[in-house]
Amino acid sequence: MNAWALTRMVVFLAAAGATVPALGQQSPVQPPSGQDSAPPPGTLRESSGPPAQGAPYIVEQPGNTLLATEYIGRAVQGPGGTQVGNVSDLLVDTTGRVTGIIIEVGGLLGFGGKKVAIAFEALYPMMEDGKEMLIVDMTKDQLAAAPAFKRSR
């Protein structure tokens, strides 16, 4: 299995809320002492004070993760390899799961465009001719006709 196929599978599983252990690796995240599990999905992970002694630190990017910077600002291509927009942001729920991707469509040099949110599963990272690409099965016209994304705050 090539690296992009594995990355796509990991991203899909992560977006679906599944846990994917890195092959042959132990997790670099260690739970704080006295804490056995994460809060239930949908609850905010807030605390009333400073982190507990021995709080988890991630010292190295685990093999089953991607950075938001690997998406934000990247061109998104539609059918036929035409650029349909750029990733401007990611939607993340309170459990940390990426649920959507916001694409800036239309406009010129960042002016006059609009932002459209699509389900994260609708974006496919691909590798073609040694070049990384983000692909959607929508044309520029379809995205331009889609409802604009509205922030709640």
C-alpha cells in the first residue's frame, strides 16, 4: 500500500472517529496519573485549574496523524485537475474530530470569494506524478453555487 493510500485511509478513519494505532509504535501520549479515560464524546474537555502533574505531552508527531498545516492554504482540485478553491480552515468538533473542511472559492487574490464548507470525507488526498493534491468531486461552478459557510461566533 503506498503512502498516500495509507494516509487517505487514516484520515478517513480519523474523520469517522475511529482510533488507528500506528503500526509497530506505542502511543507517545501518556494519560495523566489517576485519569483512566477521556471524557465522553460531545463533552467539552475543560478543567478548573492548571494541568495535573504528569499531564500528557506529545513530543513527536505520531505516524497516524496529520497536521492542519498540511491542509490549510492548499489548492483543491476538481474534475479534470482544475483548481476549484483553496482550503481556508477545518471544522473540528468538541471531541477533536475533524468534521468538515472550509474551501475559499471564487474571487481574486482573496477578495470577492466566499467560503463553502463540505464534509471532510468529501476531500481526498492523492499523489499523482509525484505531486500531492487535494481532490473533490465538485466543479468550481458547483462550489460557487453552494451555500456560503457562516460562522456561529
